[in-house]
Amino acid sequence: RFKSSTVKECIHAILKEKLANVQYNPEEMPQLTKALSETIKDRLKEEGFDRYKMVVQVVIGEQRGEGVNMAARCFWDADTDSYAHDVFMNDSLFCVVAAFGCFYY
Amino acid sequence: MAAPGQLVSVFCQHAGAALTQAAGVYWYKTAKDPEAVVLTATLDSYIHRVTVVSKRRTKEDTWKSEELRKHLRASQPDSQNEDRKHREKKPQKEKSVHDTDTHKHDHKDRGKSKERTRERERFKSSERDREKMRERERAKEHQREGDRERYKDKLQESSLEKERYSVPKDKERESDREREKKHKRHEIKQIDTENNLKSFEGRDKEHHRRRESRHHLKEEKTRSEERERRRAEKKDNDAKKSTDKFLAYSVEEGEHVQKLQKNQELDKEGERRHREKKEHSVRPGKERLSKERSHKRYEKEEEEKHKSRRSKEGSSHGDREGQPAEANERVKSRENERMKRDLKSSGYETEERIQEEMSYQHARTLKDKGKLTEKEERDTRQEKMKDTRISNSDMGFDNFSAEYEDDFEDYEDDFDDYDEDKSGEERDAEENQREIPFSRTSEIEEIQRAISAENDRIHTSLPKKIENEKKEPVMEKQCPSVRNSFCGIFMDFQMANQRQSSRSMASKLKKRSSELLPLIDLDFSVSFSLLDLPPVNEYDMYIRNFGKMNTKQAYVQCNEDNLERDIQTEEVETLEKWTQHPGESALVSGGPINSQGMSVNGALTPKIDSQRLANFLRSACQVIAVLLEEDQVATKPKWKLRSGQTSLPISDSCFQLNTNQPFLHDRKISCLYVSQVQRQTLLSVHGLPEKADVGLLNRKSIICIWNIWQPSSPQKVLICDSEVTCCCFSPNKTALVFAGTIDGSLLVWDLREDSRMHPHMVISETDWTFRVPTFSTDGILNSVTHTSPILAVEPVSTSLYTDQNYGLSSLSYQEEMSSPPFQIASMDENGILNMWVVVELQKVDLAGSQTDLGLIPGGKVKLIHSSTMDLNNSLFPKDVRQRMPQTLTIKFLSSNPNHFIVGTNIGLVGQGTRNDLKVLPKLFRPQQSGLRSISINAIDFFPFGKPLFLVGCSDGSIRLHQMTSEYPLMQWNDSTNGRPIIALQWALTRPAVFFVLDASSSIYIWDLLENDLLPVAKQTIQLANVVTMALLGEPGKTNGLLGIALAKESGQIDIQYVKKKWALPQPEESEKLNLILLQSI
């Protein structure tokens, strides 16, 4: 079973570790997002959701005071599939990580 | 024949895109077919679309090449070179196919089912092509038609991609024309060449939805035939084509017809399914998916059947290697079984199938025979290839057989509709299975052993190829080298093996999915909000950018308690005062006066000269009173009329002083006196009343002071206890009134005294003040006072020069309040003349004076006796004294107050001085000599300066005397008819006129200028006895006002203004009078 809370904890821990003192730099961010998504994906695999296909989405944006609204919509079986997301923010950037787990029948 | 192989590799490299771009018509077509399948595959399993496409293609190619080979072997012995080339490339293709297969093992299974359908369609097209070929060769006209049809076919095939089931009908319709012909031929050429038969068989089975994998071989052959043939067509109908071919074609056509019929049936089924699908497709996507799944499942199951059969085929082929005849027979028997099965489904095909089987067997033998040494190699190779396949199938056999029944159960569950068919098929399959163990177990074991050995060898050599897809091109290069060393053959085994396993896996998965999908509900009804970051407001932004970190700004306003309060009120002013009641003195109240109040009071109360103010007010009051009186007179014509009535002929107008006062009733007027300085002021002396009625005033005489301009009421009323005989004003002002009484006392009234000092009386609503005398000589100075009634009181002016400026004196004296002291002369009947000095006291003693007993308390004026003269002794000579003369009247000379004249009762007027000086003439005598007892009643001095005086005598004679002569200038006797003259007075405005009043109340007016002998006018007052007369008028003025105040006995006082002719002075009147007087002298 895809446990949102544990996944969220994982994401949170990783984000905290990786983004603690990161300033927004438009050139570095693409690599960072990729690295983050990979890290999180691997970490989630370690969690042992064997029957789940994982999709990890990482979005990093600069904090300039603008309003941001992100939403997701999934075509899935709500009984088994689930997602977890976590938001990390510091002065210069915000990072939104959404992890979707699709049950592999 | 290099093109197909290259194309295959191209297909391998470029998954799907290259397909449609394949060069050549043939490839184009073949490439097209797969695409149709590809698209159906996408419908079924979209996830693996791309990879499936590539695999499929490669497989197909291999099959084609195999078919081609067989086809060449069978039909084209002549074109061996070409075949060889083909053959050389075949393994290559196969190898590549295997590579891909091994890699995409998982995906293969699903793809295969679609491959089958593709193949089926391909067959159709190839058959048609063959027909066209034949037609072309027969008749050139048909060729064009064929080409056209071919293109149509292509189009149809492309359309098949989309509508697998509907399009075939069209094809069938097209081919219907030819079908009739072909049926005829088909009956004739039932027995035909082997390849035809083979192809027919393959086709036949494929029409049965290709349930036997064995047919791949045949299919491949047919395909290769097609390829061959097309190449031939490209080479403009190669002349090498044999008649067999033609025959075969004809047979194929016939078969084709049959096949088409079957196709029709199948199509019906398909259509039915399709319809179902469509019905379901109306339902939501999930159901559609499940449908597709079910469809897939259906195909899968078919595949599984194919596999089973294939495995049997494989075994049969294996047998055929050792014992071809047996294999053929076995094949035949299996085909018979199949036939039977087919009969169940479509009985009408049975005959044809039997024929087919027969021809198949025949073809087999023919083939073996026809293909000589050259073909032997190929055969062995083919056989080996088949064996590998068989071995693969055998290897997967255990799994397969195990799952076999399960699959069938699933099948039954899912597709109840097809139970009949399936049951039949199952039965066949079971029979096959049973047959296999009986007939071939031993052979299979041998083969398996050999295969395993070979596989071992190959596995060692080709591990890498299996692993990596990307190395395919490299492997393709390697493959040709390995080709000759049976690499291709081993690859075939492995590929088949993998295919088997993958198929089983796929079948499992599909089953699973088919089971699961209905249970799973997919939806995306919920959407998740991942992040909602509101925009930061400007202030926070500013603070973040420019403010200090982690601080917050706050504003506090201090000094809130700094309020101002203000109250505005009036100060309460306090002042201490005291008062006492009843007041014991003038001070009844008082208190400390603060400085502020002082200033205010000082400002409010300016200094007032009270004395001056009082004087002003007094005079002003008089003026105003006079004005009011005049106004009143003017507004009362009635009263005026009455006065007019009483006016005399000698007068222009007249009026009465209002003596109709209650206190004046019944009092006779004894005397009138007009002030010398204020001519309008008149004194009237009223005697005692005849009957006492008013208590207070009962025994008192009254003196009224009138202002003739204010006739309505007397100005002041003076009272005294005794009867007043004579009175006079002070010479310079009207402030003092002197009166002599009948008892010899002299009285003085100070008119300036406060009225409060005198008794008041309210008579007929008017407050009257009755002034008592300020000073009285009554009872004091007994030694000097008169003992007899006072006859006359005369003021004696001390001024020496009054004579010169007589007119001015009055004015000057009037202005001086404190006039110079003057004397009063009083003369009684005894001839004693007393001189009194009028003294004004500076200090008022309210308590009364102890020394001045005659002075009223608070009075300021008193009389001091200065001198006394006995006129009788000093004035008259001895001879006159003998006659006992009595002084009656006295007049002081205005020009020289020391001189006076005294009238006597013997007709003589004596002249004396105060200081006993001798003056001449001592006596003024009348013209008649001799002393007679004639009393002198009136004496009046000429007022215009000349020392003249008039004397009125009781005998009615009037004498005009000159001071310097003893005898008169003129004497008028009998002017009054002997009636005594009471009063006589010079006119104040005209020197030549004087007025005379006699005792008969007649008034005579003398105008000496007009007539010096007789009076010019005489007026007798009727109805009343006129007691006395006084003239009013101002000598200095020429306004023509000359009034005569007539006091009547009744108490009335009439004032008559004489006519202008006597009042207005005439020019040079004094000179004319002098001339007259001189003439008279």
C-alpha cells in the first residue's frame, strides 16, 4: 500500500537535506531537479512499494513574491493508487515534490 | 534479392516510421499489411506499440523469406541463382529476427496474434496477385485491370488497417467476378502442383484463424512465392515461369474462392464480434477496454491453440525428417482431424479440404522428387529450422500443456458464445496431444537431445546478442559469417523457445488483466492541489528586500494622554455693602468701594455743578412751561374766544390769568405789581376771603406770582398771616418778594428756597406749595418797626448809575445771582420811612437763628434796618405841617435812588432825600393855589430818562410835573369828569402815551403827541369794578406788545394788549414830546 505519510516524510527529509542552504540559480536548477527526482525515486523504491510504479515530479521555482498555484489530476484507481507531496521553501526558492504511486496489478 | 534483407534491417533500426517509406511496390504492400496490424495492435496494447511494430515486421520478413524459398524450390527451379541469393540472406534475417525476439520476448506474444491476422490478409492479396498474373499472361488486357485491382487492393488493405472486418467484404466482392471462373477451373484442376497445395493448405488453415503454427511454413512459402512472383513481374513476366505455376495459380484461385467463402463466414463471426464491440463501445471506456481485452484474450487463446498445433506440427515435421512419409501421413491425419473440426463449423468445406489434403500429400512427394540435389541442402536447412521451432515448442511444451487447460477454462468463462467451436477445437487439441505421445515421444526425445546440444553450443557463442538490442546492426554483420555454421538454426530454436515462454507470459498477463480490469475503476475525478502560494503583498516584499531580516515594523503613537482641557466661566464678582433700615441719617448704605468700582462709578457719574444745573433746569422749566402753555392756548380756541369776548375796543386781544383757583375764591385783589426787570412777571395780592372756608389759608393773605405767558396757573403762591397792603420785587431780580402788611410788618419771601421747606397742600389734584415768608419784621426790632400799616414798599437800588443805563441794569442784575446789596424802603401811614438792607446769608442754619428771630429756619435772606426817617417833619415846611399832611405814596427816583417824592393827601408832592439834603423845589404844587384836601393817588416817573412824573389826584386831575419846577408843566382837570384817578402809568413803549384808570373803571389813554388836552381814548370796563391796573411791556423792545393788567374786584385779572397805534413807538417821539412840553412851559 502506498502510504502517503511515509512517502511524504521521505520527501521531506530529502528536501531538507538537499535544499537547506540552496539559493536559486536558474542555471543550476535543472540539474538539481533531476537529481532530486532521481534521489527521491530511489529512496521511495527502497521503501519497498514493490507493486507500485512511481512517478516523481519535482518543481523548483524562484520566490519573487508572485503567486503560484499548482494542481495535479490523475486518471487512476483511487482505491489503490495514491500520491504524496511536500513543499519546501526558503527565501529564494520553493520546491514542490509530488510522488505518485500507481499500483501494478 | 538484396532488397528485402536490407529492408528488414532497416525495419529493425527504424521502428515504425520507415515502414511506409519502404522502397518498391512489393515492400510497400507488405509493409502496409503489418501497419494495419500495428494499428490494431495499438488498439489492443498501446503501451508496447512501437516495439511490437518492429518485431512484427522482422518476423514477417523472415516468414516471407522462408515462404519464398519454398516457393522457389517448388515452382522455380530455373531461377535458382536468385533463390540462392535469397537463401543466403534468409538466415541473416532470421537471425536478426531472433535477436529482436529474444530481446522483446515479452512483447512478442501479443504481437503474434496480430501477425496472424496480417498474414491472413497478406495471403488474400497474394492470391489476388497471382490471379492477376495469370490473367496477364493469358490476356494482356487483363493485366492493366489487374494492376488497377492491385492498387485497389493496396488501398483496401490500407483501409483494412482500420476496418479489418468490413474491408474484406469489398475484396470478396471484387473477386466475386473472378471467383465464378475460378470455381470452374478449380474443379478441373483439383490436383495440382505441390506448392499450390501447400499454399492452399496454409491458406486454408489461416482461414481457420491460423490455429496451427505449422502453417507458418506454408504461409512463408506462399509469401516467398509472392515475392518471387513479384520480382518476376518486375522483370516483365519472367519467361521462365512454368505451366505448373499457372496450374498452381488456377488451383489457388479455386482454393481462394473457397477461402473467401470461409473468410466470409469468419467475417461474419468477426462482424458479430465487431458488432458486439461496437455495442460495448457505446459504454464507458473501461468497458471498451475490457472488450478489447476480451478480444485480445480471444486471440490469445487462438494463439495458444496454434501453439499446441504448432508443437504437434513441429513433432510431425521432426518425424518427417526421419520418415517423411509418416510425417506426411501424420500431417494428413491431423489435417483430417482439422477437416473434421472444420466440418463442424462449416460443413460445406469438407470436400475441398479432403481434396486439399490429397493434393498436399501429393505435393509433398512431388516436392521431394522435383527438388533435386540443389534443394536438398535447403530442405535439410528448412527441416532444421522447423525442428528448432518444434524443439522450442517442445521446450515450452510442459508449461504450455500445464496451462493449456487453464487457458481453456478461461476461454470458456470469457466466451460462452463460442463454446461449440471451442469445444470442438479442444477436442481436436486433445486428440493431437494424445497422438503426440503415442507416435513421437521417442523421436522427440532424440530431437530434443540434439537440440539441447546445439543450444548449448550456441548459447556460448551468442550471449551478447540476446542481451543488447542496440548491438543488432553489429550482430547482423556477424550473422552472415555464422550463417554457414548453423548459427541461424540455433537462433531459430532459441527464438522459438523464447517466443513460447513470452507467449505464455503474455497469456498469463492478459488473463490477469482480463480478470482484473473489470474490477478496477479508473477515474480522475479528484484533483490535488500541490501548492498554493499566494502573492506576497508589496509591503512584505519591501520589507523582505530592504528591511532588516526577521524584524517586524510596528507603529505606536505615544503621548495619548496629552489632552487639553479648558473651562470658561465668568468670575463671580463680589462686593460688600451694608445698609440700615430705617435710615437714621443721609447715609443709609455704604461699604468699601473697590478700585475697579470706583473707576466705573467715576466714569458713570460725571461731576455735576448742581447749582448750575438747578438754575438751568429752573429757567428751562419755565421756558418749557410757557411753550406748553402757548401751545395749549393755541389749541384751545374756545378759551381764546372767551378771552376775545372780553377784549376791549382799545385792545387787540386780551386774556385772563386763571385765578379760578380754589384757594383764590372770594379774595379781592388789592394790589398788582409788575417786576421792573422781568416785565412778564406779575404779583397779585389777594386779600382775606370774605368767608373762611379753607382751613389752612383761612386767615392768611395770598400773593400769587404769575408769568403772563403762562396764564393757566400762578407760578408760586405766597402766604402770610396779615393782610398785605403793598408788595414789590427785589429791584434786580425776581428772586425776592417784599410785602408790607397792614399791621406794619415787612415780609420777605425768598423764592429760591426749596419747596420742601414750605407747607404743601393738595387742592383739586394739584400739589400746591404755599410759601411762608422767609423773613418777617413782625415782632422784632420793635423800636424801629412800623407801628402803623405800611402804605408802600419800594426797592431802593444802590446802584448809582442805574439812571444812565436803566435798560441794561435789569439784565446785569438778573445774571448776577448774588446781586449787590440793596435797600427796601417802607413807609407807613405815620410818615415814617424805614430803610432796610437786604442781606443774604451765606450759611444756612436749618435749626434757625437765635439772633434773627424773624428768619425762617433754613432761610437765607434777612432784613436789617438801616435808617428811619420821619417824613412829616423833614419834608414839609411849617405851614404845611399845620395842615397835618399824610403821606400816601412814595416813589424813588430811578436815576438817583437817594431822591424820592412823596404824595400827600393835601394835593402836594414833597421831594426829599435819604440823607436829609435840601433839594429844590421842596414841594410840587398844583396850578391852583391854595391847599385843598386832594389826595395824591398815583405818581409815575417818566420811564425814558427825563425827570418828569405824572400825578393822579383824587379830584380827577392829572398833573405832569418837571423835577425842576414847583408847578406842573401841564395839568388836565376834569378829564375823568371829576372821578378820582386810581391808577396812572406811562406807557412803557411810547414816551408820549400814558394810561389812566379812574374809579368808575374807565381807562383813558392819553397820547400827548396827538392830543395834549384830552385823552385820545376812553374805555369803560363794564360789569366789573376794576380795582387796580398795571402795565406790562418791555420798554426796550418795539414789538408793539403793551399789556394792561386789570385787576377786578371779583378777583379776575384781565390782560389787555392795547392796539398797535398806542403800543408802537413813533419816530422822534421823545423830541416831539419835548417840544410839546416846552410849548406848555
